[in-house]
Amino acid sequence: IKSATLPDGMTSIGEAAFSNCYELAHIVIPGSVTNIEPRAFEDCEELTIYAPADSYAIAYASKNKISFVAEGEMKTDRDAQIAQIEFENKIFVHTGLSLAE
């Protein structure tokens, strides 16, 4: 599996749900997800999480040092390099170490 889009209304991602999916590069997580178990993405070294800004998924990604792209307001930083990324018909903005829409 290289990418996945979880359905709206989903609320939890279970323990080891995507563990050892070494090729998983992109996952879209809806804002309805309010729980992600600690080892849900274990050994997914190339993973980028795409989720709404201020969502549980973005907080989880940040805490667990997983690359992420957040929908929402762009936060500017004059020292950041900014690049736009289009994914699933949404525009996201890369601002250096993290990503925001």
C-alpha cells in the first residue's frame, strides 16, 4: 500500500493499523478522527499525513515526528521556504519543517 484515504466519520485508528507498511507515503485522515493509537504507523518511514489544520491527526503527527500537510490557514514565516502542493484537489503550503494549507 502506497497511499490511503480514510473515510469521513471515522473516529479512531487502531494499534498497528498501518505498522510495517514500508511503502505507505501518503494518508489522508479526516477531522473526525479523535484517536490514533501509538503504534498505528510504526515503521512507516516515508509517511506524510494529510489532515485538517488543528485536527487530532496533525497533533499526533507533530508529536510523533511524522511529516504532515495541514489544511487551513497558512502561517507565514519570513525565514521559511514556501512551496504549494496540490493533493486530492486541495492546496497545501509547505513552510519549511511542516506543511499547512
